[in-house]
Amino acid sequence: MKHQMFDYLRDTGSPSDPVLESGSVSRSRSELAEQVRTLASQLKAMKVSSVALYADNGIEWVLSDLACQLAELTIVPLPLFFSDEQVLHAISSSAVDAVIADRELPAALSNAEPVDIEKVPSFDHLVSSAIKVYRLNSRDKALLPSGTQKISFTSGTTGKPKGVCLSADQQVTLANSLVSVIGIEKPKHLCVLPLSTLLENLAGVYAPLIAGGTVIAPSLADVGLAGSSGLDMGKLLRCIERHQPNSLILVPEILNALTLAAGAGWQAPRSLRFVAVGGGKVSPELLANARDAGLPAYEGYGLSECSSVVSLNVPADDQIGSVGRPLPHVSVTTDDGEIVVTGSTFLGYANQPHSWGADCVHTGDIGHLGDDGFLHVEGRIKHQFITSFGRNLSPEWVESELLAAPTLQQAVVVGDDRPYCVALVYPRDPSTSDREIAGWIDNVNLTLPDYARIVEWYRLPTALNVHDGLLTENGRPKRSNIELTYQLAIGDLYEIRKEVSSL
């Protein structure tokens, strides 16, 4: 079995086949292979070992990713929606000694000592002149499990997300497994999600390349995405119409938006054969409505620690209400109701040697495997939730930020299966004005990445208490009780934003 994506790129299909497109630029199989080989050689000549990739979707992103794998360098894809603090955390905890970027580096990194940033101009002639390579002479050290080729930092349940370490073999194994179950020959895949998202990286780039297909990777602006959860539907619809893809990968919020657009008269292209949806809860009703609207949507399930996909419904093997059968390269069991995955699991977390070498992943998700082999996910063990844009979030993290000053006595963050976060708050001093509360929340939002910011908030009429069943004996919020008690107020917070967006 081949374990390098470069081998598939070089040997699959005809050298003249178009394999990568972005905007008005395209690359044939042979052209991309040659550029990957050249960039890999240049990066090796720099004598670096770990490279961060801080760039928009496009040919340069894919080229850089494949070149680092060929050069056997560790790559750290950085989401553009990360806060400066999160970018700095990812770079320092991975001991990155070079950055490939298409934008200014965060001020926190540029001003950090003893970092010395040096341009490497030899990259300019190879791809867009907007791309630069920076060398970082850093004293940071990282403890990484042997064989680490990619470190994936997810949206982060806290301000300092963990670095999931994967080998090249694990990534390629996952992509091959997807090719075998999806079964589309030479697919034309349109990348809608950020390529820094492991799911789009492996299922949206690696799998189509292995299957002899074409990857279309427009800039995120061309797709209509802004930050982690901004969506311009007009741009997205035009992008899909223009490219006529065979496959898409979507989060539930975008699938819902496309389904609503179809209900308003937009027609999904007949070229679409497979739309994978994951990253959050997907209702059976949404899947049925999407399919009726010409969007062949199929739910899957996974996590970064399992190279992004564990199970998937596909056209030939589908059960709405489940998240599909486990992929061929993994096995799934349950332990006291918790889903446990064995197989091509991650190497461990960066700088956490106690996590290395585990032969299974305890997912933190509650579920069961049916007698028919389909996996069902029923909820989370912890309070962590997932927005409908697929961003993992610990409400305790944001709540601690809101309570860091004496303005608020209580704060409960809500956002599971919804497009953004809202908060229920109660001031420490009842005489505190709404304007003062709003000012404090605005200040907190400045320190948070966009997916964790409080978009709307509600002032509680009275403080939460134990006697009402809204707090535990030790003062922790009983989240399900709180959401049930204030469901109308929470619903209004989301309706407010919906009305504003429609103006």
C-alpha cells in the first residue's frame, strides 16, 4: 500500500488530467506533481522540521500541504478564524520553525521574542506572489509522538485547543477508506469548508485525488464564507452553479441554508451525487427535505482523533437517523454507553506523552451500534457542544471569561446545534444597566475567536438558584433545566438575529 499522497498524485490517471482548480488557475496532474516536488525540495533545503500553514483555500494551500508530506515535515494547518492568541499557542506548542502565509502574521507572533521572522523569496516564482515563507528562530520545544506528520488544532473547546497528531499513513488510510465506500469514480469535488478543517483536507482533497478526480478549491470569499460562521448565500449558490460539482462536504447549518434556498426556487445542480454532512447534529427531517430538494445528503460522524471520519451513510448503504456504518479501517464498540473507536486512531496529543500510543479513542459521545451495523449518536458525556457550523465549544470557557470581572454574577452560554452563541446573564449589582452589561460583553468578545463570541444576550429576571432546580448544590448550572425554563427567551435571541439578517 502506498502511504504518500505524492505517489497517488504522480501515478493515478493521465498526467494531463486536471486535478486542482482555484479561481481562473488550474493544475494538471503532472504540473501539480512537479510543483510539489520542487517546493518539498526547497523546504528541505531550509532545514526546518515543522511548518505552519496560515492561508486561504486555494492551489497554494494544497500544494504546501502535499509538499510538506513529501518532504517528511510536520505541518500545522491554522484556521484563519483563530484568534491571535490561538495562533500563537498552536505555533509555540508545535515548535514551528517556518510559516507559509498569504497574509500578515498576527501581531502577537511578529512582536514575540526571540522570534526572528525572515522572508524566503525563492517561494515567489513557484506559486502566487501573495504567498510567503517565514523562518522562525524560536526557542520553543515540543514533545511529539514519533511519526507525527500533521498536527490538527480544531476550533477548540477552550482558548488553547489541543494539537491532534497524525501520521501520513493514518491520513492516507482514511482517504482510501472513504474512496472505497463512496464509490464515485473520478469525482469533481468542490471544497466549501476551510481546508484547515481536517475533514475537508482529507475527505475533500486526499480522497478525490486518490480516486483520480478533480479538486476545486476557491477562496473562502468566493464560496461565501467569512470567519467561522459567516455565510453569504448568494456567493455560495453561484459558486455551486458555476462549478457543477459531484460532491460537497457541509456542516448542518450550510445544508439547511441550501435546502431553504431550494425551497425558494434555487435548483441544485444535477451533477451532485453525494453531499456529506457532519460536524454537528443533523435531524432526519433536514436530511429528508434536502434530498427532496435535489441535495443527496448523507450524514456521517467522526472526530480529529480518528482522522476526521469514523462512520458514514452512503447512497448504497444508508439509514436516516443513524450516522452510517463504521468505515472499513476502524471498529466501533461502546463502553458504558460511550462510543469507543479502535483502528487507525491518532498518535496522541502534542506535549502530552501520557496520551501517546493508545490503541483506542474514547470519544466522549454517547451512542450505540445497532444489530444491523449502523451507528447511532445520542449526545455528549461532557457539557461541550457543537454549533451548527461544526465548531466545538466548551461553554465553561466562555462563561469564565464573562465572569472574569465583577460586572456579572452569573452567565450561561447556549449554542448547541445553533449557528452562534448567546448568553443568559445576571449582574452582580442589580442596579447595573443593560448598557454596562453590553459594554462588558463587547469587551469580552474582543478577546474571543468569532465562533465563541456572544452574539445576543438575555438579562435574567432573577438569579439562578438551587431551589428552582437550575443550579447544582455546588453552584454549577443545570444546563438542560435552564434551557427548558428559558426556552422562549433563548428562541427570541435567535429570532432577533434572523430578523436583522433578513433586513
